Amino acid sequence: MNVPNSRKTCNDHFLLINQEKWPTSISTSVYVAGLAYCFIGLTIASSLFMNALETIMKQTRMVTQKDPLSGLQVARRERVWNLAVADVTLLALGTSFPQISLALIDAFKNLGQLSDSDLHQSQRKMGEHGIWREQMTGVLVAPTPRRAVNLDNVGNLSVALKNAVAIPDAYVQPEGLRPDVPYDGYSEETDQIPVVDLHNSNTGTVEERQRIISDIGCACKEWGFLQVLNHGVPDRLMQRLTDLGTRFFQMPAAEKEKAAFGQVGYEGRHVYMPERVQWVETLALVTGPDPNLEDILRVTCADYREEFIATVNEYIQEIQRVGLVLLELMAESLALEKSFFSQHFEKNSTSVTRFNYYPPCPLPSVALGLFPHADPNCITILNQDDIGGLQIRKDGRWISVRPLKDTLVVNVGDSLQAWTNGHFKSVEHRAVLNSVKPRLSVVFFYSPYAQAAMAPPLKLVDECHPLLYRPFTWAEYFPRMQKKRMEGKVGIDTFMRLDHKEDSPT
Ligand SMILES: O=C(O)CCC(=O)C(=O)O
Ligand SMILES: [Fe+2]
């Protein structure tokens, strides 16, 4: 065949012997078919490879570790392989595949020869396939460095025990105290919990207002507990507060500890009785009469400190307004002067605002976020996220409270029970846990100014309701009940009840 000088015939072959003698159309078709075949093969191989990788990465094993707090062995299940193995393998295959293919082709092409081919040199230039080998060796051979974490902190413990099958004994409650109803175990009683719409409390007709007063009175007498709608606190303020609170607890433990000041500020491990610990982290801020937010947060949460303080302050203004409205409605429900309670809150009221953060607990059926208790103050107003975990005790049975959007939870505390001569009942409640999502609640504990005399009014004392409690002040009661706080509903009757024999300070 005559070939013009300007064109050269390829007289070499790539894979097929004597290929140069074949018609171009045939050799093209053979190569295309070969490529398609290789492509399908590669797809199958990749799929098998991914399945194999997944199977390997799913391998787990039981490890036991000594819990530094209880000294006991804690068993937990953990992955055999560091997840980075899968990442690096995929990364390596993705980046090195062209080099590996070129090397294979090169090897075939130069079978029996000693020197590097052009192909081999170019694939050397293209990549550093050593990286892959080094990374893999690093991950597989060198142990993953583990920094010692402080397991005194429930947040850290929750992370360390993720997927665990046991928790330290200190968090395992005795049989009788374990939550018999799960956090989302809503029942018929749940739907009977009073919900009061405050919308018409100021602007409605006399009848509408009377209806609200009567609903609040019934709720406080029967349940000591209610949820309120249309309270006037802006939804976005409530949301901003819970977002900032969550941000605080999601900081590393060392950063949170900078806000720890004993009784106030941050607490990462709640021991109320030496052998029993609650699965909760808290940030307690004094919000009245002498707020200490600035001091508590002085050296922490630098990025959002100003916003946090401003949001808490704005929230406190709002929640105090709601508190005063509720106290007025409560007084009216007992046929007392509207300002009977609220006048003692208008100036220098005592309040603490506490953020409770409940990290997921691997064994929520044996642990508790907060032990059963009644709040010692007058009224408590709680703003919570949508997870759920609050339970109240009524007629001896635990009832899960369903979180309702944009609603505030209100409960009667021990002081108000005494101040109303037992007409209102403080409610016993607890916080239970779940194993998946953290939960946040922001609790406003509201009491009158420290020296206000809480003396039951004569109107509430009669033959059927003999005087039960002696007059007391918050300044007197608060230090006494501190130790009793998490022992069910005992504080007020131990210290202020007239017929109680052991009325002595401890
Ligand atoms: O977080 C809750 O649901 C309950 C909080 C509570 O009872 C408290 O802080 O006293
Ligand atoms: Fe409480």
C-alpha cells in the first residue's frame, strides 16, 4: 500500500498481536468492546469492594474499661476499625487509580525488560502513590491517639458511652426509683394536664377572665401544674434562649468549667446523695435581686457572651411579667386581693434561672435526669425544647408531659403550697432521659423578696382547712431545704409545718 510521506502507518501493536495488519474498523471494534467489558468488570469489582469495606467497618467488639468514678468495670461496644480507614482507602483508590492502571498496562507492555518505560516515568510524575501506602500504614499500625477525657462530666460521659451496654453504677438508680414510664410514654392522663390560654386574661370580657381564673385555680389545687398558651413571650426570644443555652452545653467541658462557681454557674455532675448521681448538666444563673450572669460568664463563651447575657436579660423581663400575671390570677382564684402575692415580687424578687441539659443516656430505663422533687420556691416557669422528658406525679402515678410548641410550663412550688395553707399543691416531678437526643429546659424559679413574710391569709383558714404552716420568709426557708431538695416532696412539711415534730435546722 502506497502511503504519502506525511502520514505514517502505525506498525506497532498495543495488546493485539499483528494488529497493524488488521483492518482499522475491526481493531477499533475490538478495542471498544474490550473497553466496555473492562468498564463493566470495574463496576462489579467496585461494588464488591464497597460491600466488603462496609462489612469490615461494621465490625464491633466489647471492651471493658474502669470507670474512674465508681471504680467499676464498664462494658461498652466499640468499632474494631477507625472510620478513617474507610475514608483513606476510598481517597487512596480515587486518587491512585490512574497510576495503578498505568502501572499495570506498563508492566504488561514491558514484560521481560529491565528499564523503566515512558509510561512508568510519566505515572511517577503524576502522583505520589507512596502517600496511600503511608497513610494506610499510619492508620493501621499506629494506635489512634486518645486524649484523657474527664468522665466526671456527664456531657463527656455521654459521648464516651455512646452505644454502651452499661453505665457507671452511680447513675443506676435503685429498682423502685427507675423510670417506669419512658420519656415519650404519653397516656390518657397526659391529655388531661390543664392547658390555659392567657390570651384574654387582660383584654377579654369579665366572663372570659373569670374562666381563666377558675381554670388556673383548679389546675393549682388539683395538679399544682399547668401549661400556658399565649403568654406573650415572643416565640423567637424563647427559641434564641434555647439555642444559646444549647450552644453553651455543646462547648468542651474545660470551657464550661470556666463558669463553675460551686452552688451557682455550671455543674457537670449532679450529686445530691453521695451514691446517686443525676444525668444532667446545669447552668444556674442568679437573675434576682442581684444578677450574677456577667460574673458567671466572664471568662467563657467569648464568641457569644454579649448576646447570651442580653438574651437572658430580655427573657427575664418577659418571664417576670408572665409570673406577675399568673400570681394575680392565682390570688383571684382564691378570692384574695389581686396583688396578694404579686406585691411581694414587684421589687427585689428572688429568682434563679437554670438551664438543664440532659445529654443522651445509653440506658435511660435505669438512670434519671432529675430525681423526683418538688420545687422549693413559689412558682416555676419552664421553657423547654420539643424533646420531652418532664414527668409529674399525680395520685401516685407518673405522667409524661407532652411538650407543646410555644407553651410555658408552670408549676406550684412548696412555698406557695404553704402560703396558701395547702389549698394549692406543689407538684412532685422528675426528668427522664432518652438515648438519642439531648434535651434542654430553661427553668425560672420565682420567689418573693427575701424577707417577705409568707403567712397563710385568714381567708384560707377554716374548720375544714386548719392552719398548717407557720409564717416564714424565703431567706429562712431556702438554706434549710437545700439538702432535702432532691428527696421527693418533703422539704416544706419538714421545716414549716406546725404539726411536724423535728422542725430543726440541719
Ligand atoms: O427539665 C425539666 O423538665 C425539669 C426541671 C426541673 O424540674 C428543675 O430544674 O427543677
Ligand atoms: Fe423542678
